[in-house]
Amino acid sequence: MGGSREAAPGSLFIALQGEHTDGHAYAEAAVNKGAVAALVTRPVGVPAIVVDDVLAAFGRLGRHLLNGALGRAQVVAITGSAGKTSTKDFIAQVLPGNVVATPQSFNNEIGLPLTITMADERTGFLVLEMGARHIGDIRELTEIAQPDISVVTNVGTAHLGEFGSRDNIAQAKGEIVEPLPRQGLAVLNADDDFVQEMKNRTKGRVVTYGLSETATVRAVDITIDDQGRASYTLVTPEGDALVRLQFVGDVQVHNSLAAAVVGRKAGLGVEEITTRLSQAQPRSRWRMETHVRADGVTAVNDAYNANPTSMRHSLDALVSMTGGRDQRSVAVLGRMNELGEDARTAHEEIGQYAAELGLDQMILVGGDEAGWMQEGVTKAGGKAIHLPDQDTAMDLLHSILRPGDVVLVKGSRGVQLQELADRLLQPNPGPSDA
């Protein structure tokens, strides 16, 4: 997008302006690599379409494709404070036919039209994540791609520093159900009161999912195996069937239930839905990505992002993966971003929560935020080691890990824990040279 290396023969190069680079500088190189033209705000010496605002024009292009060549594709839109990406992965594997889904977390005003351009006339479903940092963001995304089906996973505290309150987060997330037509479908989490209120904001039909007996589609008899994977009985108005998930973490029960509702809307029977859910595999990196090393250490890389809700879910999964066997639970935790004035309290509460779970080892990486987590651990009577960076954490892990240990790495982007998690995959990583 912003650099010429993404240009391919026959493509349109989008000259976006970033914080540190200007895509216009790469337009000539992109055309030399085969792009037929560039979308720009000023002449750049190569074939170009000149517009006032490149990003807005890119959005209009996405909308034009959906209204034209891709007019038969149904749009499934997904939002929520946590679980969007896993829910997207489930839905993309449950739906029949040709499905195009948001790659990675391309869920903003750039990523959404980019995903649309990946579809063609054969595409039956477009599964699109929609993220928000401000009220109005999702409304703008739905103007590019009006949903036929809208899914809301939950309303938590992600980006609380920008929104100011959960009420404001709910206001922003609920924008995804407002443009649904009367024949559209709102798929709402029955176990989240903020999400349930969204039924009053849509003209579409509402179907709920969750553990509540009031949910239209629900899970009962949930069990977790020694690898942290859930099994349950899927209960629907059309009948019941057993699901055995390949995803790690009991939170995946809710994410898979949302996919079951979407599959039901697509005309699939209960047995087909449960088969597809049971066969679905995680497709997105750094989200409870689990690998067993040659020496018997299990590394769980959940270092893509973190907020209080997802932290708790990941810690719960770690406990479930070490229960009932001679294994040790090791949590390597970094800061949670974008919590505003609640940052200190939120980090202390996560430290306290982790301590109450009785983890065998906690390693807290970073500055003030890690220190706040340690204060929470101490208040709960637990113990944790606070280290300044990933290199010192890696050295400690090398010295303490033994076969059978399960190591969770969890933190927000920018803490470098993704790199640490990748280094953990080496069977015998030596001490850092840094």
C-alpha cells in the first residue's frame, strides 16, 4: 500500500500518507513494477487518478465494487472489544462456497476496502472485521460495506482511554447493527448486557447466542481438554450436536457460537455446522498460537494485542492447559495499551487476577505498567518477577523452563513480546547477545 514492493502487475497503487512516509514517493517504482496507475492527490509523473483525498476515494472504490461486480456477495460484519479475529476465522470456515475474509486485523478504513478488492464475481460471502477507536468509525465503515449480517462479540474495555467509558464503547460498536436492512440479521451475545441493548438499534432480525438459557443458539455441557480446547453440545431450535474445537481457550465457545448462528443463516444444518466448527483451525498469527517445542515446552503466543478482557481469557486458558498434569504454568505478561486514566487500576487488577489463579511463575515485562501488575500480584499474596525488557525475560526463561511447562506470552503490540514468543519456539535458545 505505502511502498512499491506491494505493487503487482495490473494493480492500482494507493498512495497513502503515513506518519513517516508518503506513498506518492513510491508511485513511479510501483508503475515500473507493473501497476497500471496510482491513486494520488497530485501528479506524480506516471499514469494516475488524481483525487482530493486518497483514503476517501479508496473507500468509495470499495463501495463501488460491492455495488457492482461484487453485488452478489453477502457482507458479514464483525465487531467487539475482544474475539473479533477468532470469530472471523470461525465464520470464514463455517460458511459454504467462496469466502473472502479480512486478513490479519485489517479492520479499519484502509484494511476494509483492501479486503474488498480481494474478492471477485465468484465470492459468495465477504467476512469483514470492523474496528473502532472513536464513535462514528464503524458507521463510516458500514457506509463502504453495508452489512447483511452483523455480529457483535462483546463490549469490554479495549481502547477505554479513547472512548472514556464502556457506554461510549457500546455506542460505537452498536453502529454495526444500525444499517441492517429488515431482511438482515443481527447476531448478538446473549451474555453481554451492553450487546443485548443493541437489539433496540436495528431494523434487522435478532438472533442471540451464548450460555444463557435465553439464547437462541447456545452451548451446554462444556468441557476443556488438557490442551485447553473446548468441547460442548450445540443447542439450536433445529436440534443439538457435539462440537470439538481446535482453538485454545474457553472463550472460543462464544466465538464459535456466533459462527454457528451465521452458518444457520446461510442454510446449513446442525450437523454440517458442528462438523465445520470442529474442523476449523486458527488462521491468524499471535492469537493463542500454540506450538510444542522438541524439548516438550509448550509456547502459547498471544502477543498480538491485550486488554483486560482478553488478558483474563488467556490466563484462564493457560490454567486449563496445565490442570491435572505434572506441568507448570508460566505467564509472561506485558502492558495493555490505550486504557487512559484506568491504566493503573486495570494493570493492578490483572496482576491480582493472575495471582489468584495460582500460576507457577509470572514474569512481568516492561516499565510502569508491569510494575503496576506486580503491585496487584503482591496485594493478592502472590509472587512475580518484574524485568525491564524481552532480552532479560528470554534469559530467565532459558534458565527455568523444563519439559512439560506451558508458557503464555501476552501483551499489547509495541512491547516486543511477539519477538520473544517467536524466539521461544527455538528448542534451546541461548542467552541473549544484547
